[in-house]
Amino acid sequence: MQNSVTNSSLNIDMMNFSRVFMKQVMLVQVLVIVFFYVNCLMIFTFLKKEMFREDTRYILFAQTLLVDSFLMVLSDVMLLWNYFQYPIHMIPCILTCTIVNICTICSPLTLVAMCLERYIAICIPLRHADISTSRTRLFGFFIMWGISSIAPLFSFIAYLSVVHPSALLSYAVCTVEVMLEEEWQAQIRVTLFQFVFLFMIIIIVFTYIKIMTAARASADNKKSTNKSLRTVILHAFQLFLSIMQFISPYIEMSFSKIDFYVYAHLKFAVFVVFFIAPRCLSPLIYGLRDEKFFYVLKHNALCGFDSFFSTLFRFNKWKIRSR
């Protein structure tokens, strides 16, 4: 009798937990759809204006939007696979995991490139036009994607070297950890990620110090310098959130041994804070704070009726004052 009561209470707890977790998953879908729509609108704004397509700052911003959107959608798909425990073929699984890892590094690396661009524009303005050319941009993109591919390709090759060929024909619930067959793979992967992110932190700190020094030394164009300084600080915060993506699995593992329910809620919170939040900060930093881009974005968001709404607002304001 006591066992049946205990089993019944466990079933009720599992049902309640399943409902809560389903609500959390649905909330993630809403957030992903909203942020994906905003990113697509900003990419459309970038493509519509030639002045944006020829400016290094906006080109890097567009790459950030593309990479973040792609990473956000893939991460959400993998979340749904895990929630429904849907097994997929190992070959598309390891390819998806490799692409996710490449985008995970490329996204903050693009932020570092944007900080360097601001450093050149503020601290070396006379050389900005010579450095910021199409050839330099192409070379920079090769470097960014090359560095982003080092750790993921190592994990990919290491997995193929240790796994049995028959395992590639099997099905499994797809997670990034599925490629870590041996302990040494995880250790080398973490070491490579730490090295890359340490490199990025050093560059961001360097650009922040240089721009801050330029802001104190020069009284001219103080507003632009201070704005660039705030942009670097925001990028540093984004980089911090990106770094936490690689620390969070170790925190989750310690909680998984204590309480499954706490572990599940923690995993959801980590996904929202460290995977979704950094993807929505770039639109806020550049899309809304940049006056030129925001003006065109508002025009596209309102389908060209922004002037009509502005006139209507001024008319209503005049009527209120006339009373």
C-alpha cells in the first residue's frame, strides 16, 4: 500500500515537472521566434542600403547577425531533440554539433573584430580608410573562420579516430557531448576553447584601454569616442556570457548528481541566459544605438509609413497644445 502511494506521488511529481518543463520549452520557442525575426529584419536593412554594405563595421555586424541567428536556430532544434528524446542518425548529428561549435566560437570572435575596428577608427583614424579595405576584410574573415574551426575540427577528427565505424550508422539523442568518447578529448577541447577565449579577452582589454586613453587625451569628437568605449564594454559583457557557455556544463554536471529537478531547471536557465541572451545583445548594441542604422531599420519595420506616423504624432501633439 505504501509503495503504491509513493509511486502515485512520484507520478504526480513527474507530471507536474513535465508541464513546467513544457512551458519553459514553449517560452524558448517564443524568444527564438522574436529574436530571429528581429535579426532577419536587421539583415534585410543591411542588404537594402549600399552604405552599410561598404562599411566594415556594418559588415561585421551583419556577420554577427547571421552567425547568431544560425546558432540560435540550431541550438533550439537540438533542445527540442533532447526534450522529446528524438534519436537521429549519428552522421548528421556530429555534423550539426561541429557547425554549432564553429558558430559558438565565431560569434564572439566577430565581436573582437568589431572592437578592433573601433580601436582603429578612434586611435588610428588617419589609417582607418587604408586598413578597412575589401581585401583586408576578406583576409580578416578567413582568419576568423579559421580560428573558429580549430577546436571543432579537432573534436570532429578525434571522434572519428576513436569511434567504431559501426557507431556512425547508429541513432542517438544528439548533444554536443556525444562526440566526446574519451576523457582526453574533453580535456584537449576545453584547453583549446580556453586558449581562444583568453586570446579574445586580451584583445578586448587592449582595445578598451587604448580607446579609454584616447577619450581622455582628446577633447575633439568626445561623443563618438565615449560611444565606442561603451560599445567595447557591451561587447566584453557579451564575451563573458559566451565564455560561460563552456563553464556551464561543468556546473550542470555537479547539480545532476544532487537533484534531477534542480538540474533540469538549471539547464533551462543556462540555455536562456548564456545561449539566447548573447544572441539578442548585438541587435541592441548596433541596431538600436546606431542612429543611421536605426533610422533605416525603423523605416523598414513600419513598412515605409514612419513619416506618416511621425506627422500624425506631431499633429496630435499640436491639437493637445492648442486646447
